Amino acid sequence: MQSQLVCNGCRSTLLYPRAATNVCCPLCSTITSAPPPPPDMQSQLVCNGCRSTLLYPRAATNVCCPLCSTITSAPPPPPGNFQDLYLLQLTPLMI
């Protein structure tokens, strides 16, 4: 699914995948922060490397820790419709 926001540079309306954290305007190249996904679409897990708590989208299969770069497998998502979720430029990085 897509959302929309107004570019902080040229004020154009931008469409972007809901899970994106930043959107780059194709007209003026300004990067605008997107609002976070709704809390019911996020989960958390403990990094297998440094034991930090990581927040990630539920549809992710692996999560890369931004602190130690360890890749931790995420548990399968709960039943539901996640087919329209796109993962782009998330922190922690998705692999």
C-alpha cells in the first residue's frame, strides 16, 4: 500500500510505500521524513549479537542490527494480509 506526503522542498505531493522512513523527491531531490508505520505493523526482537532491542516491520524475515551488524532472523509474521507491505530504507536495515 502507498501513502502520500508533501515534499519539504518544492511542496509537491509524493507517493511512497508505507514502510519507507525517508522519501527523495524526484523533482527537487529533497529528502523528506515519512511518518513511522502504525504500531500494529511493527514488532521487536533482541539482537543475537549485542542483545539490543530492535524494532522492525512485522513482514520482515531478517533484521540487521545497526549497532553490531548481526543479522537476526525474525519470527514469522502473524496471520494477516502483509502482501502490500514494501520495505525500504528502514532502521535497522532490512536484509
